[in-house]
Amino acid sequence: PYPAAVDDSLKVYQWLLANGYAAENIAIVGDSAGGGLTFGLVLKIKDFGLPLPACTVGMSPWTDLAVTGESIITNLKRDVLIPGDGLAEGAQFYLAGHDPYDPYASPLYGDHRGLPPALIQVSKDEVLLDDSRRLAAKYKAAGVPCELQLWDGLPHVWQTLAMFIQEGKTAID
């Protein structure tokens, strides 16, 4: 449960830095809940005053554990993998009583100024579409370079299917 994943990820990042890995040679990448973890972690790295990684990548990231995105409802029948009507329950399970607006858990609500460049990929059919669109907009408003790639007709985290579908390979490339 929260905040274990963020704390553990921060320890790994600190270990990398302490063992000679240069921040400018590190990319932090995650998909789905791991995408949310990616963006929450980089906020914590910034708040700890550590050198920032070169970039972050979120593939279909879950960035709003308050579950407020409109696409959770509008894409409910199109998203074949994520049950939008079960997201709130999943968020409560993970948060274990913590505030769903905590930016380390829900990076949508963080201060994005000064963060490294980001790439966000999401399918237009996902319930998490608005998590990506809103985070990209907040990055851009904060002056952070952010490329939002919207893909048509693909399932949640289709990039993991790179061995089977061309769109997955193209996204990873």
C-alpha cells in the first residue's frame, strides 16, 4: 500500500546516484499504475532536491487516484482491460486511507515546474485517457516539455504487445 512503492523507488534512484549513475543518463518509465508511480517519483525526487533524471515516460499512466477524469465514464464500454467503474475501489485499496490528492500518489495534482521532459502515450479508447491529457496539459502549463501521443483503437498498455502487434513495436521504437 501507499507510500511503499514511491519510497522504494526513491531508494533505488538514490542508490543509482550513489553508485555512480549520472542522473542525465537515467530515464524513468512506467505503464498503468507504474506510469503514475513514474510521475509521482519524479515529483518526490525534485522535492528531495536530488538531480533529476533525463526524462520520464508514461504508457497509459494512472495519474489521478481521486478518479475524476471524464473518460472513466465515456470510455467505460470501449476499454477492454481496465474496469473504469472499479478504479475508485482499486485506488482506495492502494491508498490505504491516504489522501487521493497527494501528488506522490496522484501526480496530476503536483507542482510540475522544473521537471524533466516527458513522453506520454495513451489510447483514445482508454478509461485513463483524461489522466494523460490532463497531466500533459499541466506539464505544458508549467513550461515542461511534454509530448502526448494519442493512439486510436488500442487496448490499455498496448506497448507490452510489441512482440505481437506493429503498434506496440512502433510505440516502443
